[in-house]
Amino acid sequence: MVDGHPIELVTLTNAAGVEITAITYGAIITSWKVPDRAGQMADIVLGFDDPAAYVKANAPYLGAVVGRYGNRIGNAQFALDGRTYKLAANNGVNHLHGGTRGFDKVLWNAETQKTVDGVAVAFTRTSADGEEGYPGTLKVRVTYTLTNKNELIVSYEATTDKPTVVNLTQHTYFNLAGQGTGDILGHELRLNADRYTPVDKTLIPTGELAPVEGTPFDFRKPTRIGARINSEHPQIQFGLGYDHNWVLARSSEDLSLAADVYEPTSGRTLQVSTTEPGVQFYAGNFLDGSVTGKSGHVYKHRYGFCLETQHFPDSPNKPQFPSTTLRPGETYRSRTVFRTGVK
């Protein structure tokens, strides 16, 4: 129960037997079962067996939609149209993932739908003017569509009645070998990016777009996640590993490739395409064994990774970054496609 209301669970299944479950709390993806190269099914996302555990447990945004602003805003404040808005400092001096009670910690309404391509669930909610310090009443719709091509299409829409900032993303932790089976350091990752946004010691971007060439951030060719994750590079030290935004080499304003991941033992693959300009690759550096998840599995250091498609962190304070401002009469739209497979 949340605020006196039950948490609802929705199951989406496609013609290939791929199954995704999600709940109305945080619009959280709680499981995602896909086959390996031998046809054996496994759940590839970290989470809990009991939906109530997401409310009670230390759940570091497992599977959730985060907002209004995914990622960090420096010094927990931003200025818009000459006014400064103060936000919760819930990550040191900075604001992270929408604040103390962001979109990941509230109930959404859910409506299942059948589509030409598969099955879908639409999550909706209204974020009140002033919620977590953000201006404007924001009406939000996030739709998960599971297609028969083994794609999960995540579509975001939002409108506001006052100028505000919006940056929504999906915070699922993946382990393509199966959740709880071990770390993700052997996964091979390719990121379609030749630049990234370096950060200060509090993980706020400096404003620079730096080349990945010659650094541990060069994933232009498939590379083991663990190959350089303990490098002496100052940026790796700041993030305790990878927790950075990559600037995507976009081929169009529509969907462009963001990332490819391959897990050699199972043969499972994950391809991510998006309309967003960036992706935050987070390698589970802050997982520390304090979370016990599904089937009693303890989620230890780097047992999952996230690929959070997004506008860049701290964009409201970085006018040189793509804008995250949404004004009345405009509609925020964003789309990301996660496609699973084997090889």
C-alpha cells in the first residue's frame, strides 16, 4: 500500500514468450525474462519478488522512471526566466533523480493496451506545481510497449502549465547473464559516442565535451566493461568507476543507436536506440551488498549496469547543453527502444 492505495502489477508477454512485469509504484520494471542462446529463460533485471519491497527496502532506483529531472542538478538549484528554484539536496550538495520523493517513489495510474506490434501499458500521473521544488503542474505519460520483435519501446510525453525543466529516464539495472548471477564486468559494451561530459568530484559536469579517444571512456568498439573500470584516470576516480554521460553521435533527430551490449556466456544481447542526445552509463559502483533482491540474491558491487538515455546532467545550469526547458503549449516527447536478442 502507498498512501492508502494498493500497488498494481502488470504483465506484458509477446509472441516469443518474452515477459516483462511492471508495477504502478514508480512505473518500475520488476522483471524481464528473455531466452539465452540455448533457449533458457532468465530474468535480466535487478529487483524484488514482492512489489512492497520497493517501498520498504533500500532500492537505489531499481527499474524505476526517474524525474522530473533524471540525473543531477548542481547545488540543488536552477534559474529559469530570472527566478531561482531551490530543490532537495539529496546527493551531497546536489539534487539527484527528482529529489526526496521523485517519480520513482509515487503511485502512477496504469492502463493496458493492445497495439499493432504487441502489448503495452501506459502509466500516467500529474505532478503538482511545486512538487519537489519544481514549477508548473506537469502531466506525464510513460508507455511501455513490448513488441513481437523483442523490443521494449519506452515513450515519454509531458505538458506543463508553467515554464519548467523536464528530463525523464528509465533506471533499470541489467545483468544479461541473469540477475544475481555475478558482476557485469565481462559484458562487452559499445557506445555510439566519441565524446563524453567530464565531471567534478561531486559528479556535476564541468561543461566540457571531451573526446573519448585515448581514455577509459572509449567504447566505440566492443570492450569489456571491466577492462579499464579501475583505471587511475581522474574521472574514473571521481565516479568510483563509470557513472558518466556520453554524448551520442546521432544520425538523425529520430531514433539513433546509443549502445550495444553482449554477454558471452549466455549469448544475450541488448541494443539501445533513443531520440535523446545522451546516455548515462552507470556500472553499479554503489551497489554494496546491502540490497537482497529476487530469489534471495544479494546485489554486490557492479552486479548490474544502467543505460539511462537522457539530456545531459545539470543542463538547466549549462546553457551550452541541449535545453531541458518545457513551456506551456509545448509537449515533451522522448523515445527509447531496448531490443534483446542472442548471438
